Amino acid sequence: MSNESPDGRKAQVAAMFGRLAPEYDFAGCFRHFGQRLVDVAEVAPGHRVLDVACGRGAVVFPTVERVGTNGQVEGIDLSEGMV
């Protein structure tokens, strides 16, 4: 087990995903599974949804379409580069 602090590890993970962000999901695989998750979760118009660790938005974008103008979608990610 590492003696590294939680904040140090968090910074490492954020930096790693920041480096990966430009090429992350270049094939679009996550889009399929993001849409599938929205379907299975039965997201409906007017829902409020929070996507934690949203990455490049594979779940956020189809969710925004599904909830419509009366819904609300928030996505957060540790890596600024992913958002």
C-alpha cells in the first residue's frame, strides 16, 4: 500500500485522465453504453440527473436529450480535461 496522500493520488488520477482526454473513447464505444444506461435507468422528461465522473459525456449527452427543457443534468469529473 502506498504512503501517498489521498490528495496526491487524486492529483495523479486527474492528470492521467487529462492526458488521455483528447483520445478518450475515440471509437465511440462509451456512447453506446451511455445511451443504454439512460434507457435502463428509465430517465424521463423532467428528471434531474447527476453524473459523477462524467468523463467525455457518454451519459450526459443522451440524458440531456431525454430530460428535455424541464429537466436538469449536471456532470462533474475529477479531470478538467475530460469535461
